Amino acid sequence: MPVDICLAGLTVADVRTLARARDRPGGRIDATARSAEVGGRVRIGIDLGGTKIEVVVLDEDGHERHRRRAATPQGDYEATLAAIVALVADAEAAVCCRCSVGIGTPGSRSPVDGRMRNANSTCLNGRPLLEDLERRLARPVRMANDADCLAVSEAVDGAGAGMRVVFAVILGTGVGGGIAFDGRVWSGANGVAGEWGHNPLPSPNDSDRPLPRCYCGRFGCIETYLSGTGMAADHRAQGGDALDARAIVAAAAAGDAGCERTLQRYEVRLARSLAGVINLLDPEVIVLGGGLSNVARFTRTVPRLWAPDVFSDRIDTRLAVSRHGDSSGVRGAAWLWRIGEFRG
């Protein structure tokens, strides 16, 4: 067998399948033939962020065989595609194998026309990112949003390993949620399962009013309270200094009474919001990711606060911090190919 075929991870039967596909009129490869090209033993995950694109290659046991980062081209869709293709080529050269490719993105893909929406990298919005990548990489690609990738990563070999239902929360510049059932993404009939951040804050009281306007056009979304910018805005609204979330958390730990009150309001809101998740999904574990997941006290304080809003006299759901930290998203993207059926 020629060396290049061995490096691609193809069997003789695979090569014959591809040859027959390419011999068809037009030389196009259908999805069945294309799937034969993709090795199942190693997987590429891509985390497409606003400032960086990260790629990782995982083997069957979840060990990293390659990792690299590159700056995200700003405001240039074609350059972004080219950067992803180059990173994939570099990764495959490093491991001497053609790999499956999964990608985690900000925003989501419209179930109507397949185009991107709500991405903070605005050059992606309105673009058929999945189809363009599949064409350039000449293989099927699986795509999910960053919170879904967090959920899958932690369900496979993270804080939710071995658990059937995992709900993952990103608490950072924005707020997102993702669901993994049996280690697989669950996106739902409309592609919005887990969009917890755009539910209204439950049972708002006087300290929660007036309801802040969300970028989505609604008022009082969970994201407007629980994002880092939401915490900072709440602190200012209650007469505090113009501090960002990191500074508020640090000042509270140092004994600042005003910052401590802000953090306590945040914890109560987080608890009420997660109680609704428990009532609806009843997950074994809720995993926190994003910058605010580094506030260690949340895993202690929030479960004590959610009990009044959970419709059960016993609550076994755990609140945990992501085991893989900042690497969870890119690992989850690779794991999108772990199981043949994809429920995204």
C-alpha cells in the first residue's frame, strides 16, 4: 500500500470506495464516501473564538496528541476559513493521520437556512460556516455552540463523567447553557435547547428592577444579570464603584462590604435560575465554565440557596466546576465525533 494511503488511515476498501465516488459524473463525493475518508481513532476539535482559534487532536482515550492556537482574523470571513483549514492541515501533519473535525462556535446555526446567527465574531453572522468548512476540508464537519461543547467535554471525561444528564453553564462576558444526554449534544427541535441565558430571571424582586434590556431585544434575561458585565452593572446600580466582575470578586474576598452584597445578590439570582433547570431537566450535575466559574465559593453557596425554588424535598444535583477548565470547549468539539449519532 502506498505510504500516503497509510498516513491517511485508509484501508484498501476505503480507497476503492473513494475512487468509485470520484469516477462518478462530476467527480463529487457523496456523504457516505466522504465518511470513509475520516479516521475514527483520532479527532480534531476546533474552538473558534473572537480573538483566537484553538485546535486540539485527541486520541481514543482523550489524550492530547497536538495543540495549537492562532489569532482569529478580525472582521474577515474568508481569512477565518483559511486559518481554520491551515490549522487542520497542520494538525493532521503533526499526527500523520486524517481526522474527523468538530468545531465549537459562538452563536448558533439557524435551523431554517443553516447560516450563523448571534456570533460575537460578527463576520460569521449570515454565513453558511458549516457548509463552507465542509467544502474546503472535503469531509463532513460537526458543529455546536461553545456551551454545548463544554457540556459534551465534561460529560465524556470531566466533572460529569458517567452521568446521563449534564447541564453546562458558561458564566463570562455572556451567559450560555448546553445539554449533554449520554455524552451527546442535545440541541432540540429548534436548535435552541440549553439557551438558558435568554430565559427571564425567575421571580424578580425589587432589587432586580428595573429589568435590564438584553441585546436580544427582551428585558430581564438571565444573561443581563449573570454575565460579568451584568454583575458590574448591578454593582454600579446599587451605588458601587465602576469595577469589573473580577475586581468585585477580589474586593469581596478582601472584606469590602458593598462588593460582598453584590456577590450575594449574584448568588441568589444564580440559584433561582439554576433551580428552574433542575425542575425541568433534573440533571445529575450542573457544570460551571467561563471566567466566573473560578469563584470557588459558588459551588458551596449556590446549592444552599436553590432549595426553596426546587420542586423536591431532596436535591441530589451537584454543582461543579469544569474539570478541563479553558480546554473544555475545544475538547468537546473533538468529542462531537465520539459517537456516531449526533443529536445536534
